[in-house]
Amino acid sequence: MFQRTLRHLSATNSLVFLLIFVVFGTVIYGFVSFRLFDKVDEAAFLKASNFKIANGRPAPQGRARFLFDPRIIILLRDSDNTVHSAFPSREVEVERLTEIVAPVRTGEIVTKDFDDHFYRIVDIPYRYDDVTFNTENGLVTITGVIAVSIVDSEMALLHNLLIIIVGGLVIGLLIIILAGYYLARRAMIPIQGAWDKQQEFVADASHELRTPLAVVKSNAELILRHPDHTVEEESIRVTNIIREVRRMTKLVSDLLTLARADASQSELQFGEVSLNELLQTLGEQFAPLAEIEGHTMKVEVVERLELIADRERLYQLLVILTDNAFKYTSPPGTIIISGARQGGNILVTVEDSGQGIAPNDVPRVFDRFYRGDKARTREKGGTGLGLSIAKWIVEKHGGKITVESQQGIGTKFSIVLPAKLATKKVNLTISK
């Protein structure tokens, strides 16, 4: 699938580059052609429009330089559409020029190729009162003036330019194809990465759901084998089913959160939030658990901390980190949650004295479904999605989350969030 997409993308990129080159070459050729013939046409038009007849002969032409341009030949058209030389004394092959001039209509400007030469022809009406011209065959009435310019040098220049453009296109075609392929390969890197992550995500989700579903299925089958048993007699199996359903519910909820985050459908409700109140609530929620498990829990804040954030998501973030600290800290342990101002930011840390994280696992703790000790994590009800959600919440708030850990000593999560300036000092300490 990706190879076909790569080929199509390479062909599209190459075609775009080719079209750009062709358009650019066409513009250059047209501009040069216009500039070359613009000067020639201007001189020819001026010479033709200023040609006069006096007493049947060409009138004096003054000192204008364009009137004496040797490349411009003036011919006259009479009322019978016959072409005559305006200067009979000049050796001009009028008979040969008549063949290419005759089809030209008054007011036209055309380029003709005749007998290995190129001629630029400007045909305009004769605009003066004296229209009688004396030729070898007698007097004729002049109706038009034709200026014929020899443009061999201009056409040679355009011909060479065309060869250069076409030659450059042929030579550059290989470069265009290579550039299109290179850009296609670069564009495919994030697509391939996203696809691999999606496949891994689907495989991990399927694996996580398979285990609780198997437990539910096996316990339900055991219950059906003893239809005469009471609920009390099958309470263990019912409890197993309820526990696994809760695990699946939490897993599906986490998956939905991450899916909405990936699709940018999770909108956060930002407002003024007091971090002191959040930490106070957090301490009150986990204090009974700390007492039951024999842990010492401390929530330390020495100043009022306020910020613009989504209160529910920020609280969810703190719960995820605190819950992880309790899960991986053997009693009696210590969990310390602190908040402080750090320049223009707020620093929140969640530190425990638990088992720690292996050095090889630290860089991957925020990956979805990644768990260093999968067996122990599953025993404690973990799905490997909590820290992924925590990282997403922090990033949506424009912050940064990092982790420091040593095996056998403990783990410390640090969160840096943009702050709102505090107005007064407070002291908050909760210990259990």
C-alpha cells in the first residue's frame, strides 16, 4: 500500500515541478520575444507612419534616425493591392517580397519565414492627402504603407533560447524525478510512523481487552454450570466479573480520551484555577488511602498559585500521577506533592519513595500501553494509558512534563505550567 502511495506521490511531485519549469520557461521565452520585437515594431511603425509623398515622389524624411534604419524596407500598396517599392533606386527584390506581403491585411503585424530569412511586416493605412505616386508604369493611388524588417538575428536568438529551455528541461527531468521521489519519501515518513503507531495501538488495545473478556467469559460459564447455586455461593465469580468490567470500562474511557485527543475533538474549558484548592482536594481524597496503606503523604505549597487551565483535566492529571505513586510504593512509603513558582511558570512535582523505574524504561513511560513490569501493573489494575493522558493534558496547557527515577529509591514527576501572577502568600501542609 505504501509503495503505491509513494509512487503516486512521487509522480505528483514530479508533475508539479515539471509544470513549474514549463510555465517558467514559457514566461521567459514570451518576455524575451516581446522585448525583442517590441523595439523592431516600434521603429517599423514610426518609419511607416512618417512616410510621405510629395509630387509623386517620397518626401524628405528629416533627421530621425529610425527613418534611415537599413533593416526596414518601405513598400507601398496601391488601390489595386499591388505592392511597389517606395525607393526605386534601392535594390529591393520587390517581386519576391510581394509574395509574402500580399496576404497581410491592413493593421496586422506578422512574422513571415521566406527563403531562409525572417521578415517582420507592419501594414498601416496611408494617412496623408497626397496619395498619387509615380511609378515606372505611371501614376497609382497609394492606400497603404508596409514596413518590412529583417529579423534574422532576433529569430536566431529566440531559437537558441528555445534550445536552451528545452535542453534544460530534458537534462533537468532526471533531477525533477529525483526531487519528486525525495520529497515523497520525506512526506511518507510521518505517514508511515502514524500508521505503525495506529497498528501498535490497535494491537495493544485488543490485547488489553482480550484478558478481561476471557475472565468474564470463564466466570460466566462457571456460573452457568451450577444453575442451582445461590448468588452468595457464586459471589467470588460475580465479583471477578464486576472487577473485570470495571477494568474494561476504565480502559474504554481512556481509549476514548486519547482517540478524541488525536482527532483534536477534546476541547478544554479554560478558566482561572487555584492550584492550592486542587491540591487541598487531592490531599483530602488520598489521605484515607495513605492511612490504610501506611504511607506518609505530604502536600506542600508555600504561596498562592493561580493559572489559566481546565480545572477538571488538571485535577485528572494530578490524580493520575498520585495514583501511580501509591501503586508503585511499598508501605511504609512517602509521597510528596508540592507546588511552587518558577519564574513565569508554576512547578508541580509528585515524588514517591517507591520501587523506581528501570533506566531503559524511563524514556518510554509516556508511550501508550507501555509498562515496564506488565505483570505487576495488571495486578494493580493499570492499563498503561494513564501517563499518556497525563502528557496530553500537560501539552494542551502549553506545559512540559518530565520524569526522574532511580530503582529502589523512588520516582519524581515534574510539571511546568504557564502561571498567572499570585497576589498573596498562603501556607498549605497536609501530612498523614
